[in-house]
Amino acid sequence: MSFTLAIVGRPNVGKSTLFNRLVGRKLALVDDQPGVTRDLREGEARLGDLRFIAIDSAGLEDVTDDSLQGRMRRLTERAVGMADICLFVIDARAGVTAQDRTFADILRKKNAHVIVAANKAEGNAGESGFLEAYSLGLGEPVRISAEHGEGLDELYHIIRPHAEALEAKAALDAPEVDVDVSDDDADEGPRKPTREKPLQIAVIGRPNAGKSTLINKIIGEERLLTGPEAGITRDAISVSADYMGTPIRIFDTAGMRKRGKINDKLEKLSVADGLRAVRFAEVVVVLIDVAIPFEQQDLRIADFAETEGRAVVLAANKWDLEEEKTEKLKELREAFERLLPQLKGAPLVTVSAKTGKGLDRLHAAIMKAYDVWNRRVTTAKLNQWLGAMTEAHPPPAPGGRRIKLKYMTQAKTRPPAFVVKCNHADLLPESYSRYLVNGLRADFDMPGTPIRLMFRDQGDTNPFKDKKFHTPSRLRKHRGKQVDKG
């Protein structure tokens, strides 16, 4: 049984708290100030034996212009129209307001299944507001407390008949389909993205780089809130889509400014949410503004993605505004290689989030980075390669101690990690490690991806090493005689 439940209402009535309660995790940002949520956030929710998709929405405000609040309202109304069931949340302590009555009329026209939830109704403080909710004309309200989890059993009994009716209707409308049991997918590699396990992509960058606009263009719909204002996105919003035949789950993140410029508590929470999305991702697209590329914050963001071991793609946005494209591209590549040597060879593509130009190049770059990130090299090839590398450039001998690299193997992928067994691992300089990493990139076609190279002391196989033995006196005399005779 699966359906979609949109949670709507005025700002600061507790929608995100209820959303987090239903999905069982703190996915949505929650704060005392109103208007924290701006985009639509989806999550897999459960209530008793009901399994459904919950949508957290921006607070409905009585504006219809093209302001930020007006665009947020249109996005929420769109969620109401596409949802199977709409949960209209009011603040029981504040009672029914004029805004609540206005939005009740809108919901009545846009959705056939509307349930009123009087939130913050714990104790006697919300009694009058709960009773006022009957006047909205949307049926019997349910008294809940999202903060304390009260009233969810009653909410279950109200939602269940709607869910069963939706399931019955879906069964009648579903066409009969012949099941194909052929083994067409038998040769697919284990790492190919599927609808069950889509490719996880995070788009990160400075504020106003065009992240939300780019994702809307990729998924082919105005799913994320966009506009000229910097810092519109607050939550790390994930959207499932099909990107040129590849099932993906793509994360839109809040713009990341320098830490010293972040004073607002909410902005700190937004940035932390974005960094968490990077850790969930497999490929990270670092979006830069072509007019002001590779500022200090861009470099920090790209370095963070590499440090986290993600496959990285750099995308230069607003390419449609650039006039001297050939000269600018040459300048971008030179700056990339100079300022981000740790990502040498990573894909750098030019795109226009506004027009959609370059999305095919971006897709190809993402898939190539993902393939390299998953690459595995056999132990036999690695040791053959290691022998050639050490012969061409032997390891140094610090303090007269010769370092021998004896054996190499790949420990893991995602990102590729290698272990080299040697002696005196602690004496091997960083420059020699870089020499080997650059060789791995060049000889095994692994440009740009983070490579982890670890050196481990193999140890002496002599079991009597470091052990002291007592020699009997008669043997010492015998050895002395042999020396004298010699």
C-alpha cells in the first residue's frame, strides 16, 4: 500500500516536526523562526502498517506575486495538486486564523482528500483551537502533538480508509501486463545504477551558482525553488529522476559561504545538511560561476569533496553568458590544474543551467567519474607495475636505510585504495607517495578520482628476531678455540 501525503499549512505550525516524526529521522531542518522550509522535501514514511511518501512543504502565505514567498506558495500548491492525501496542519494554541480559512478554501478546490490536524494540542492549551477546526468545513479534525508523538494512532485510523480507497482505485485502473521473465539484465555489472539503487549525486557550490536551476533542468520540471536571491535553498533536498537513461537521486544543497561569514544559526544548519549530503553521494558536482571561477571558497568545497573520497566533476555554469568561449575554457583548465592538483584529470565541463546546454556533456562526465571511482586493478598487474616504477625511480635510502617496496594490492574501491607492503614505511617521503599516485592515475586510466595509497611495514619473518639466548660457557670456550686456530 503506497500513496503520497502532502503536509501543508501556515508557517511555523509544526509541519517539519511532523514530517520528521513520520519518516523516523530528522530529515527536515526545524527551528523556532517561521519560514524555515522553502522547497518540497520527500521521505519514505510509515504510520502503523501504512507505508507512503510524505512531502514536507513551505508554509502557505497569503501572497500571489512573484516574490520569494509567492514562488514558495506556488510550489506548495503544486504539491497539493499532485498528492493523494493532503494533511492540513493548524496551530491549535493559536486557533483558526483568517489565513487558515483562506487556505482551507484553496485546499477544498485542489484536493479531494483533505485531513485537518490540530497540532500542539497537548494539554488544555489547544482545546479551543481544536474545536474551532470544525468550522473549516473539512470534516472531523484530529488532535495531535508532533513534538511528543501524541494522536498519531487516531491519525492512522483517519488516513487508513483513504489509503484503502486509493489502493482499490489503483487496482481497477492498472492495465494487465505480461511479465517478461527473460534474463536480459544478466550481463549487467553489479555497479550499474538501477531504480532500486540509483546513482547518488550531490550538487554543491557557493550561493547563487545556479544549483537548483541546474537540477530543475536535469529532471525536466520546476521541482526546486529558484530565483535571483542568494541562499534560497536551505535543506539538502533529494529528487529521484531519470537522467538520460540513468536512474539518479540528486541532492540540491545550500550555498556554502566562508565559515567566518556564517553567523546565522539556520545557515549553519543548512551548510551542515549539505555537507552530510556529500557524504551520502557517490558523485559530487562542484558548480562554479564562470564569471568568478575558482574563488577561495570554490577551492575549499572541491577539496572537501576529494577529502571525503567522492568522485568529483567540476561544472562551470552560466556558459551562455560567456563571449570569448575558447579563451575562457583554456583559462579555466589552466587554473584548475594549478589550483586543484589533488583533482588532476577530473572532468571539467561547461554548462548553462538556464538553457540546458551542456547537460549531455555533464552526464558523460558524471558516468566516467563514477566508472573510475569503481575501478579495480588486479594484483598481478599492480605488482608488475610496481616493479617497473621502482626500477625507473627507486625509493630513497634515508640515513642509509634502503626502502624496499615488496608487494602491492588493491584493498577497496569507491574510491580506489591500495596497500603497499614494505620495510621502513614511516621513512618513505610524501614525494615518493605522490610519484606512485600520479603513476596509478596515468597508467591505469584513473584521472581525477581520489586515490588512497597506504604503506604497511611487512615485518621480518625471522621468528628469532629480537630474542636473546644464553650461550653455555663450554660452547663459548669452544668458539674461542676455533677463532684462535683460525
